[in-house]
Amino acid sequence: MAEQVRAEMVANVLKVLVAAGDPVAAGDAVVILESMKMEIPVLVEHAGTVVAIDVQEGDVVQEGDVMVEVADPVTAR
């Protein structure tokens, strides 16, 4: 089962920090959002492997939009 990392607010995607296939640990930042001149890191809750990136730098995300999908380490093999 993949974890979907979703936007918690309307914001601009300032930087995508991972690529498909990258391993991530719980608490790693995967995207940096920008809203009202503040940079907000978006963190994954569980370790795994990035299987999809659904945003690009410069995109505007809405609350609830899926930005990154991370497969748990067992199913990513």
C-alpha cells in the first residue's frame, strides 16, 4: 500500500527534493511548499521508496492534492 503525501494548504511547489526510486525515512522532507513568503517542508510519515511524483516545481497545489506517493519497503521490492 502506497502512502499518499498530500498538500495541507494552497501553496506553490518551491522545490521537489526526491525522485522516483529514492528511499525515504520517516520524517524526511520530500517537497518544499511556499505560501505567503514562508517555506514549508512536507514530510513523509513512514519509511519507504518514492514510487511517483505528481507535482513539478512551480505548480500550485490545492489542499488535499497528492504530491508524492511512497510505497512501504516490503511492497516496493
